[in-house]
Amino acid sequence: MKKIVILISLLFSAVAHSALPILGDPQSGKYLGNLNANPYDQNSVSNPYGEFGSPYSQDSINNPYATNPPVIFYPDEYDY
């Protein structure tokens, strides 16, 4: 339940940004999925069968055995 409350509050804070926030590993910079509520998006953290939403995936925020918490990136804030 705590994860859901945190995700909802993060999604509301992202409304001011034009691009969807993404999750990444703060140490390696590895992409860890889109932070959205679409269970059909293959890159969404809300897709229980996808790489980034499954509780069994090593790269999922829903994996209870994760040891390195992800950080949120807003792609429109960076000039590449």
C-alpha cells in the first residue's frame, strides 16, 4: 500500500512536466521503466507481466528483494 501512495503522489507531482517521468538506477544510469499507470505499456512499472513491473524481474521496482532504489528522471529537464 505504501508503494501505491508514493507512486500516486509522484504521478501528481509530474503533471507539470510535459514528458513522462522514467525510473533509472542512480549508480549505473540504467533505464528502469516508465512511471505511468498503463498496465498494457510494455515499459510501464504498472505492467505486472513486463520487465519493469513484474515482481519477479530483476529490473522491477515491484521486486521485494531490490537493494538499490531507483530515482525519477524527467527527460524534458535535460538538454542532450
